[in-house]
Amino acid sequence: MNRRALRFGKLEVLIMDEADRLVEQSNQVHLSNILALLPKQRRTGLFSATMPSQLKSFVAVGMRNPYFVDVKND
């Protein structure tokens, strides 16, 4: 794999949809490898219909000053 094929040095915003699926055990290693290539100074948006404990742990470890929005349908 040519790791220099894409350059992420100027990446400012990272959006991850279906974040609960991304942090499943089978994807953890791949996600960690990808995030290691990205700039530390960026805005990250995680979107998920559910908030499993794995996702909460990922947010606690991988994000500074997280902000949660919980949308409830009454």
C-alpha cells in the first residue's frame, strides 16, 4: 500500500456516519490506523442512531471537548 497516495495534512473536518458500526470490534484496528494518519487538530463529527458503550469509550479517548446532541422523538 502506498501511504503517500493521499495527503491529509490540511484536513480540517472529519465526518463519520454510522459511527456505532465503525467502532465495532472488527473495525477497531482499521479505524485506529486511519485516524493515526490524520491531523490531530481537526473537527470530528460522529453520527449514530444509537450510542453503545464502545462508541462512548471511543469518544472519551479520541476527542477533546465532545458535545452531544440527543434527538428524541416524542
